[in-house]
Amino acid sequence: MLDIELVTHEQLDAEQAAARQDIREAVVFGTKGEDPTVEAMMAGIYAPSPVDAFDIAKGIVA
Amino acid sequence: MVETPTAAEGLAILRTMWRIRLFEEAVEDLYGRGMMHGTMHLSIGEEAVPTGACLALKDGDQITSTHRGHGHCIAKGADLGRSMAELLAKDNGYCRGRGGSMHIADVATGNLGANGIVGGGLPIAAGAGLSNKLRGVDNVCLCFHGDGSVGEGAWHEALTLASMWDLPVVFVCENNQYGMSMPSKKAFKVENISDKAAGFGIPGETVDGNDVLAVREAVQRAVDRARRGEGPSFIEALTYRWRGALEVGQEPLPHQGRDPGLARPRPHRAMGRRDARHRACHP
Ligand SMILES: Cc1ncc(C[n+]2csc(CCOP(=O)(O)OP(=O)(O)O)c2C)c(N)n1
Ligand SMILES: [Mg+2]
């Protein structure tokens, strides 16, 4: 693109800088996020148990 | 002849490739410092394949991805923050942190998911193609897969069904020369992996996967064909990964040092290097 003078070095620098800024913002968004709750992590993982085996094992139900 | 992009197109293409490269460099940094868990596969050096391929897609089209799928997600339009959050196992990630790098999905943008199972995306792509066909929509599913998946039963089943039912699927094989430490030259007794497509009655083509415009052109042709209802195509994109097979302390394999166009002063290698204006400058 430089060789055929489609774009200039300055335009390429600006594009690269913009991408770097996008990633910086992504890292901020990602690292600031909350950890999921244990309930959210378990939701939808296992099919419901006909005898509530997990809940019984954990003492959640008698 | 590969069409030259406009300046705006060219810059947008480079922006996507830079986003993929820098996203993965950030991931590598965070992973190396123990801030990311699980395992991580980087596609640094392969950015031109998803970038070029996804340029051929429109809204409503789908992709299936692989264990090395950050580039596929980003090129398909994923939000970078939600992607990073997913890799960091956070609640604001695409799958609320439960998918991570290898199982990130965003159905809203047509990303049907990365896949920890090598070859796992192929039957899903055939299914998406069947769904598109039965619903009477002109959407196409792009199926990214690695050379290592070509020996899987799922690969053969998906190509068989896609061919038999003329499904709108474009199979994009990212041949980065290795499946783990197995050279693809040793794994297959054909000159090109794309030669195998003929056995399924599917047109096959091999392109330079480090040439983003060549990838775009080949995939565009295949996508147009699929939209017209003429069935699947197979494109093998020759590329190379610069990092280890996975980010757990493996050394990268020796490589030829070809850059897909992000290193200067050679960006023309990625774009328009075969076009007439470029030839005029470099007779
Ligand atoms: C069904 C299955 N078998 C084996 C593995 C272990 N495995 C993970 S990556 C990989 C190599 C894949 O090679 P390729 O498809 O060429 O992708 P690349 O890593 O080169 O991008 C293997 C064998 C797996 N994840 N799934
Ligand atoms: Mg490979």
C-alpha cells in the first residue's frame, strides 16, 4: 500500500495507534469485569436431577 | 487479478489485522503473568486468513471457528471488550466467562463458536448450512478449520453432507503446516489439501493465506456461488503460526519469517502486490 502510494506512513501509524487503543480499552473492560457467581457458573451445566442429588449432597435440601 | 482496495478499505483491513495481532499480544502478556487460565492458542502470523475471508460475508452469515479462534471472532465483528472479558472468565464476557478462549461464541454476530474439539466445527457448519437452506435464506456459513482436522471423521462427514445436499458452506482450511508437531506434508499424500475436495465433488482451491486480498477474492467467489444455491466450496489458505501450538511454554517452530503484512516496510505483501499499479512500480 505504501509502494503504490495508496496510503501514507502517517495513515498507517494512525491506524495502528487506533487498534492499540481499541485493545487497551478491551483490557480495561475485561479486567474490570466481575467474576461470575457460583450459581451463574453452574447454571445450565447439568440436567435437572430427578432426585435433586446435588442439592441433597450439598445439604441444600434435606 | 487481485483487485486493489481503496485507501479506506485498505486501512480498514489493516485495522482488523492489527486488532487481531494486538489482541493476541495482550492475551499472551496476561496469560504469561497468570491472569488468564485454561489454555490459549495464538494465531499470530495467520491474521490475513480470517480478515480476508470475513470480508466476503454479510450480516446474517455465520462462521464456525477452532481452538485457535481469536482472529475469527474479531474478523467477524466481535466486541473486543466482551471477548477479552470472556478470556478472563468474567461475567461480562460473551459466555459469562464459561467458554473462555476455546468456546467463545456470539450467536448474535453469527459466530457459532470456537471449538476445543479438533474438527468439531465442521458438522456444526454443515448444520448451519442446512438450516439456511431449509429456511430459504441466502446466508452462508464459513467453516474455519485447521489442517489437523482433515484426518478427522467429522471432516469427511461434513464434506459428504454439504456436497450431497448442496449446502451453502465454504470450508476454509487454515493450513499452517502443522497439526501439533505433525507436518501436514507428512500427514497427507496429496500435493494440496484442497485436492481432497474433488473426492467429494466440491471445487477446491489453494491460496496464499498471507495475502489478505487473495484470500478475500477466493472466499468471495465461493460465497457468491453458495448464495446462488450452487453448493459448497473448499479453500485451503497456506499460512504459518509464529507461536507454539499452545501457550504453555512450548517453543515456536522454526518458520520462514513471512509476515501477513503487518511488518513494515513490506505491507504491500499483504495487499495489492499483484495489482497492475504495483507491478508498474516494481516491473
Ligand atoms: C478430536 C481432538 N483430537 C485431538 C485434540 C488435541 N489437539 C488440540 S490442537 C491439535 C492440533 C490441531 O491442528 P490443526 O487443526 O492443524 O490446528 P492448528 O493448531 O495448527 O491451528 C490437536 C491434535 C483435540 N483437541 N481434539
Ligand atoms: Mg495446523
